[in-house]
Amino acid sequence: MADDSPPAAGSGSAVAGPSSSSTLSQPPVASSSTSSTTYRPQARFSFPAAAQPEIVRAYQKDTYYKDLFTSQVSDVVRSLFGTRVQHSHVSSISLVGALGYYLLSTSSIPGMGDGRGGQTLGEEYVNSIPHDVRTGRIVTLPKRLAWILLHVLGPYTLTKLYSALRRYSVSAREKLEAAEVRARAQARALDKPFDASAHITAHRRLVTWLSKTLPPLETLQSQDGWLAYLSAAHLMLFYLGGKFYSAAQRLTGVTYISTYPKQQGYQPPSYEVLGVLLGIQLSVKLLLELRGRRRTKHADTAQDEKESSAVDPATTVVIDTAVFTHTSQPAKRLPIPSTPTTTTAVSLLYPHLPDTDDTETDQVARLNTSAASANAQSTLQCTLCMDQRTPHRGTSAVTECGHCFDWSCITAWIAEKPECPLCRQPLQLHRILPIYNF
């Protein structure tokens, strides 16, 4: 029995026709009000999301080719400007190499394609395409450029800004402290009272807090630094079922879809176990770090109380009835205790100087000289020919790994086997450097 009821007025999908069968067979026509909404792909026509192993392999492949391209850029810089310029601009060369790799691998030829850009070598390796999670479509060229700039220029810019901020805070603090010392000395010379509160301004409080709070960049980038913890935490989120392998992908909302045909019911491998283990490791490290900081704080407090309550003659000096401790740099003035303290004599490190009749000292000096000579001879020995090198003649060479050989010996070795004879690191003949007087 045919349904003669009219369609809904607000559906916008009914098309008048000669029969009901032709009306049902025609696809719905999208109205103008819904044409500008977010694209929602249908499940039967959508590509599956890239699995975690595919994303990791793509990132590793991109890292390999990026390092290879950066090495070639470094060779070009060395051949054009010399080794000194190459070593003094290592970070800039790495930045240019990474930026050049991503821009060249994803740029599209004018007049060809849709202007969205191509895939990187790692994305082509696993047959994955960047996908915008906000629009549900393939990423556009502006979104791709934003991801590249955040991925490459983001860490470099933050590193430079952090170094400049810490350098400014330390320098400003030292200048303000030096100005206070000069003002204090001038007031003492003029026999005037010194107003310390006039030198404690909001700017000084800020630079003092920054110089004490901001650790050096090397500490942040170390294995136990906060940057390593943040990177491990982000990797843990990815292992626990996330889609964003890098922070730039998370900020721009770029994921990957796979063009590999998947069988029905296929379950990709997961890294959830690694994520759980990494989370446990981070929790243990965080607890140990907090425990160490608490112990350090308690130790500093106890040391301050000890210094303020007692005067140790071995670590203090009295100048014009004022007590200073030389355990800190610069010397710190201690409050004078209410109870008088007894002074003790500190034994000298060298109670008497050696003279010509001191034969024991002469024998010790001769033994030290002999040991130093033997050490120098072993250092100057070439491990390939077992002969003593002559660095003053310029016939010695050093490898990238830091080992020294005779120039003729190491060049002959590399011609047969391009690796270091001691540590087996790969070597190239044009990377061997001559050394003098070493």
C-alpha cells in the first residue's frame, strides 16, 4: 500500500515527480542554509584513521630524511664558508635544513593539483594523508604551513626567547646589586645613613625572582629536565589512544587518515601498555623530584638557622666587628650573636715551605714529573703505527669522535675501512682535521 502522506515541510528533500518511486530514488538536494556548515563525512565513504604504528613510522622516516637533508646543507655551508662558520652556526643550519625539508616536500607545483600541497616522504611511506579534525577535510595549504612553522620554528623561537629572558634577568640583577653596593659605600664614605628600601623596587623584585626561578636552558634540556618530562607526558597521551604525535599537530588539529584498504573487523595494534608504563615512570620521577626539592629546602633552612645562631671560625671572618661567612658567593653578613663566642686557631694547610735540604719533597717532585712524562708519551702515541706522534710538525690528525692519529696512518685506514679504529664510528676523509701542538 502506497504512502500518500505529504513530506515534511521543513525537510527540503522532497522533489515533485511523476511517481513516488522516482521521488524516492533521487538523492536529497542540499539546501543553501546547510551548504556552509561543517563537512560531515559518511562512514561508508570515509577513510579510516591512521593507526599509531603508522604515525610513528611516518614521523621516524621524516626525521631520517630531515637529518639527511640537514647534513647535506651543512656540507654545502662548510664548502662555501669554511668549517669555522659551520660550527658557529649549527643551530641556524639545523633550522634551515628542517624548514627546507618540510617546505620542499609538501610544496605543490603551480598549475598542478588543488593547491593543498603534497605529502612528506614519511607520509608517503605509510600512505597517510593529513586530515583536519575541525572541518573533517584534508588540510589546506595555510593549515599545512601553520603546522610546519609551529613544528620547526616553535621550539627554536621559544629557546631563543627563554635564553634572552634569563640572560636579561641575571644581568639586570647583577647591575642592581652592584649599584646598591656603590650607593652603600658612598653613604659610608660620606658618613650618611643608607636607605636600603629605596633600592628595593618592583622591577628589582621581578628580575630577582626571574633570575632565581628560571633555571639554565641546559638544565631544562637535560635528561632530567622539565622539557623532557613534558615531552614524555605528551608521548604518554599519544600512547594511551591519542591522535597527535607532536605538540604542533595538537595545536593545529591535524591528524592522519590512512589510504590502505582495511579488512572488516581489523583492529590496529595499540601502544596502551607503553603509555601505562611511561605514566608510572613519570609518576615515580615526579615524586622523587618533589622529595629531593623538599629535602633541599629543609637543608637550606637548617643551614641558615645554624649560621644565624652560631659563628664557626673555620667558615667566617670578622671585619670591623662585623661577621661574614665565605661559604656563599658573594660573602654573606651574619648577625652578631648575643652570647660571646670563643675563637679557635685554624691550622695552616702548609705550615712551612720546603727548602733545599728537604730531600723528600724533591723526590716527590721527581716522581710526579716522571709520571707526567709517561702520561704524555702514552698520549702522543699513535694507536695504529705505535710510534710517537709529532704534533709540532703538523702531521697529526683528529677525528670527529676525538681520537688522535698520525695523518698518514688514519688516511690509509679510512681508504680501506671508513670507520674509527677505536670506537668504530663512521668516518669520511674530508672530515679529518689536522692538529698542531696537541
